[in-house]
Amino acid sequence: MHDTTALLVELGAVILGLGLVGRFAGRIGLSPIPLYLLAGLAFGHGGLIPLDASEEFTMVGAEIGVILLLLLLGLEYSASELVTSLKTQYPSGAVDFFLNATPGAVAALILGWGPVGAVALAGVTWISSSGVIAKVMTDLGRLGNRETPVILGVLVMEDLAMAIYLPLLTAMLAGVSLAGGSLALVIALGAVGLVLYLALRHGRLISRAVSSDNPEMLLLVVLGLTVLVAGVAQQLQVSAAVGAFLVGIALSGEVAEGARKLLTPLRDLFAAVFFVFFGLSTNPADIPPVLLPAALLAIITTFTKIGTGYYAARRAGVGSRGRWRAGGTLVARGEFSIVIAGLAVATEPRIGPIATAYVLILVIVGPLTARWTQPIAAKIEARRGGDGAGKDKVTGGAEQEPVAKSAPERRLPSHDDLTPEPAVEKRE
């Protein structure tokens, strides 16, 4: 009875604290992710007050948080949208991977972490935060801008790449042989291909089988199916997160919309628990020694992400102002970087502190670059006597053509509770 009482007290205090922290973050216009991480650091091993009674429950809740994050992400897409993005955005996706994964891999090798650490840290520096970017774009009123489909296209490519990257990383972390790792990758690719085929050809039948007019039944069926598939995927060394993502892709239409509304509060709760748990598992004393490499990585990958967005927007025919806005918006890292580090920390404990410091830096810097990259670029171009990064050309060229729908027009995913904004007039 005493253990149960301690568990309830700790859980209640943690959840209440997360609610207060989230409200404070909303008031100051900041993503709650860095505050969740700091809360975990404050009350974890080496922190002010260790949370021993609720540690096991928090660990399970963190696993559920990852599953729900990927499920809700999958619900944002349809199979046709993903196929369209693959056909039109793959050059930008390749540039994104090369520019942003390479610094992480090189840093890990320099630090002596070996191939597994290199693959893990490459993922940490590669993937942008869909949640933070959604919040920033909404706050800045840019949902109707011409560069927005380009930003979404890059995010879609990153999200889809996770279905290949996570199984490969999981196999490497498990220490399986080359043949075993190849088998896991083949299984993942086959699963992705099969789900896309079934969703394209028989998506209505799948959604109809899951559909229910009773919200309670819909919640139970979708959540139960997702956890079951995630468990089977984990058993096959494919990654539970990928299994959840594929379930989300397979559902569409009214079922996906209904499931999204029902599961969003659960996702927000358990995602917060996940970030706290990651902070709990990181000793605060390990952060100061890695601040310098984390800051260097943050600086380098800030510029590489800006370059990625600029290239992708230029390729889509967006004007110079939109190119700089796209680049600055993509800088933020967050949930996926922590998910990847969370998978790797058992095998390479040193990745936890550097990933925490790295995400803390860029989740704060990201909103600033989104707001100020284009004005700063305009001032620099003006001083150089150029035609001005802040002033688009008014004659000729692809800059004045409407942006092709190179990315699916979808609702931006976010673990924040976002209120849909009214339509914004498109502008350069």
C-alpha cells in the first residue's frame, strides 16, 4: 500500500507539474519540450529529488508516448500523399540527409563512438521537429505562404525515411549480424510497401473495418491495434515506432480524423512523459562537459538546415524571401531527435547528454531563426548592393509561378494543442 501511495503522489506531482510548465511555455511563446527535458533533469538520477516510485511506470509511459507520436504522425498522411512526395521531393530529401546527417556522423566518429554511435547521432542531427515547426508557423501566420508546401515536403520525406532508418538503427543497436540487419531492413521495406499498397488499393475497406460510431469503441480498437502491431514490429527488430506509423498510414478519411481527435490528448500526455523520462535517465552532471560539442553541432546544423530549406524552396520556384524563410523554419530539432537518442542510449550512454543539450539549444534557436533568417539575409544582401534577399523579383522566371503541390497539403502535426488558424492569404 505504501508503494502505491508513493506512486500516486509522484505521478500526480509530475503530471500537475507538466501542466503548469506547459501553460508557462505557452505564455512565453516557447515549445514545452525544453522545459519537459529540464524537469526530467531536475528530478532524475543526480537531480534534486529522484522519482524512484514512479520510475518503472514512467518508463512504460515513455514507450507509449513514442508509439502515439508516430501513430498520430501517420494519421496526418494518406498513402497517395506519401507516394506523391516520394516522386517530387526526393532530391530535396537527399540533400537534407547529406547536409544534416553528415555532421552528426562525423562528430560521433571524432568522439570515438564507432559506427553505431555515428548512425544514431546522424539521426539526431538530421530530423527536424514537426511539432515545433507546426507551432512556429502557426504563431507567425505563415500557413498560407508559398514556401509552406516546400517545408511540408521536407518534413514528409524525413518522416517517411524514419520507416527505413529506425529498423536499421534498432538492428545495429541489438548487435545483430549484417545478415540480420539486412533482414530487418528488408522486412521494414516490405512492410512499408505492403501498407502503402493496401492503403492505396483497399484503404476504404481497412478504415471501414476499424470504423465505429461509438467514440469509445473507436479509441479502443485503434489504440489496441496500434500497440499490438508495435509489439509485433518490436519482436521482428523493425521498431515499435515504425509499426505505429504504418497503422496511422493505413487509416484514412473520417476514421483517421476521428481517431486523431480522440488520441491527441493521450499523445500529448504520454509524449510529455516521454520527454520527462529521457531527462530522468540523463545525469545533469553529464551535460556541462558536452555543451561545447553540442553547441558546435547546433551551429553547424543550423546553417545546413537553412541551406536545405533554401535549396528545396529554390527548386520549387519560390522567391528569395520564401527561400530564407523555409530554411530558417526547418532549424528546430525536437521529438524525433530525442526518440532516436532514447533508442541508442542503452548501447551508447554518451549520446544521451549530448542529444539533450543539442535539442535544448535548437528547440530554442529554431523559432528565432524562423523569424529572423530572412530579415538578416535581406540586410546582408542590401549591404552588398545586391537585388535584396528581402525583395523578390517582379518579372520573369519561375519565382513568380505558383508553387507546385510538391508536398501534400496536410494539417501540420504537433504534440502541442494547436487551434486551427483561419486561412491566410498567400504571400511571398
